Amino acid sequence: MENSANGYTVTFRVDRHRYSYRHLLLDRKVMPPIVQIQVSRAPGDCAVVALAMYLGRPYEDVFAAAVSCTKNIIFHKTGMFWTQIHETAAVFGSTLHTRKMTKAHDLETICGLLGLKATTKREQHVVFVKAGLVFDTDGTVWEIETYLKHTKYKPLCLTTSEEEDIECRST
């Protein structure tokens, strides 16, 4: 590890080239290989938190981009529409596509932003999923089946970038 001005920067080698984690996050337009856990700061900011984890960006950057795109300063209390999530991701160079979840999707291999609908009350939620794990906006990490049973949410839709397949790539 190297000490940098903002804390520690992890460096590693791939094909004889030296990369830093910070370099990967700044240059990638798709999901980063490492998940930076983010936590919710307001009742309706789950989309901002999930998008920050998906893009590998700080919460504050995604929040600022969302405010500039939506022209709505209270969306973090009321939630965001999928079109607003797409516009916010476009600020960072990522084009997102939302697809309806079907039974054909293998929950253990999907990656992206998962839209959820509560079965007991009129509520929706967005989480980040990767390789069968749910990164919830309260900072917890769950196995997807356990999460759905515990929270009583039903998968509604999956949002991924056009560069990223719906299935996780095995690397």
C-alpha cells in the first residue's frame, strides 16, 4: 500500500502494468471491481447510495450530480425516478438500461441496481447487487435470497450499464 494525501491507495499489478484503485475508479465507466460501502443519509436516498456503490464514486459526488440533473433538492427525502437515476449516471459517463426482472434471471449472478417493491406496504427501494450479494443502503451485506425473505421485498427491475452484462462476469 502507498500513503497518499487522501489516505491509503491500494496499488497492484496486472500484465506488468501498475494500477491504483483510485485510477480504476476515475477511468471506469462500468462497475468497479471493488465495492466501496456507502450508507444512507436521508429517508429516500437509497438510489443515490446504490448508484454511488455501483459507480464507485463518493456519495457526495453522486448526490451533487443528482441535484443538478433533477433540479430537485428534496429528492433524497422523496426518492428518485429511474429516468433521474439514468441522467445522474450519465454525468459520470455511464449509460444505464433498466430491464424488468423475470424468473429467467439468476439472482445469484445478477449485477447492478436492483429495484425492489415491498409486498406488505406501498414502498419501493433500490439496492446494489453483485455476485449474489445485496449491498443495502444501511451498510449491511446480505445473501440475496436471505435479504428478500427477511425484508419481504420482491425484485422489480434491474439496471445495468450497456458495457456491463446482466450476468456477472467471472474474472
